[in-house]
Amino acid sequence: MLSDTVHGAMADERTRDLREAVRIERGLKRERTGRNWMRRNGKATDSAVALLDGVTIRRSHAQDREALERLAQLDSRRLADGQLLVAEVAGELRAALPLAGGAAIADPFRPTAPLVSLLQMRAQQIRTVDAGRQNGAAPSGAVRAARSAPAGR
């Protein structure tokens, strides 16, 4: 079993990798000319590179129910019962993942793979902390820091 410090380091490394991919994609995008190139080559106009700017990963609230149902409907899936982690971009829910495990729901009209990846990492961190609590272990300093740290920092 990996330690909480390793989980935090893995999350930080994944965030760095995604941010680097964003920088590379932005550089390539500047070289391309116009939307016609993007349409001809099957590239989405709403690029995944902007996903990490302003992303919030949090637990769902009762107020999110309507947005989550809409998201599940868009994804042609059933909304899972129980607590969900959500990925929010600019105040809009883009993806959700059940904390108890299961398939994610995501907006099929936007690039959400990096968001789902972040949700999966965060869910694993939360499950690890919860398992440690059930075993009577006191949370380490790294776990307390991971609980309070904003995503991607």
C-alpha cells in the first residue's frame, strides 16, 4: 500500500504532466491557422488545454443535484447514489465520480479526460485517508496537508 506522501507526490506529478501538455498544446495551436484546420483534422474547438485553469475538485452538495442529473443525462448514464466528487470549471460541473467507486459521468461535448483522471486520483486519496481512520490510525501531516490543499497546487 502506498503512503499518503506518495499519493500526494503522484498527484503533484500528474498535475505537472498535464500542465506541461497544456503548454505544448498551446504552442502547437498558435502554429495552426484557424478553425478550418481544426475541423478538417477532427480537433475539438473547445481544447482540453484550458481544462486545468480554474478547475475545482470538491465533494458534491445538495445544490448540485440538478446539474448532476443534467450531466448524467448528457452522458446517457444513471446518476450514482451516494457521495460524489465533482470537477467544476468556471462554475460549471463538467465531470463527477462516485467516491464509493464506479464509473464517472462527464460532459460528452467537452474534453474531460484530464478532469476524470484528477477525480480518480482525488477519490483514491480520500479512500486511503478514510481507510486509515477506520483502522484507528491518526492522519499524518502529509494527509492533513493533502486534505486542505487546493487541486493542482
